[in-house]
Amino acid sequence: MIDMPTELVEMLSEAEQALLSLLRDNARASTADLARRLGVSRTTVQSRIERLEQRGIIAGYGVRLSPDYERGLVRAHVLLTVTPKLADRVVRALQALAPVRTLHSVSGNFDMIVIVDAPSIRDLDTLLDEIGAMDGVERTSSSIILSTRIDR
């Protein structure tokens, strides 16, 4: 997720926030459906979307995987301690790995949290070994996600 200045968030109207909420649920919803659900015209919806894109509020659209597909994956949080001078190299190496879903820079005992998914425990084990062996990674700690209770 891109860091957004607080001013941008506060400047959203209730109508824009409602539109964004619907788009988060289904970014492929038609403008006619969005208009019907919001009680406005299709032209109004289209112009609001264009304004949100131009202002950088909407930066793009993505794919949300089905719960059935995701239930078959093994997902884990991997906490990393990295050598500060090699942090950029670690980020680039992680970016090149398809199973890496998200990478967060964090404060605390670890420097980064990587969220990964793999088709099996064996594949996850291989991936964790690969991450742990990266130049610049000093220490790892991982936790397999058993279930997701809230996902917005």
C-alpha cells in the first residue's frame, strides 16, 4: 500500500468514501451498478472515479483471489533482521520472488515483515530457506497463518 498524506484522506467526501468502499469490494463493478447502489447517475460515478484517479487516490486496480483458491495456499509471516547496508539488496531479492505477497518495513526487534504464500508446506519450507540464505538477511522468524478472521 502506498503511504498517502493525511490531507488526501481527510479531503475525501462521504460520496467518494462510499464509492471507494464499493470499489474495494469489487473493482470490476460496472458504473451502472455503482450508480444504482449510490443513488446517482452513471456520469457522476465515472467523473468521481476519474477525479480520484487524477488526484492519485486510486492508483490502480488489482485481482482479488477467491477464498477457495486461497484456502489451498499456506500463508506465513516472515520477520527479518537485515544488515542495514544490504537492505536494498534484500528488498530487490524479495521482490523477485513470486510467492512474496507483501513486504513491510517495521519498527521493533525486526526490520521487515514479509507475507508469503506457497502451495504446500514443503514449498514454504524451501522458500523460507531461500529467504534465510539471502545476502543481507541476518535472522528470520516465521509464523504460519492458520486462518484470517478479518480481511478488508
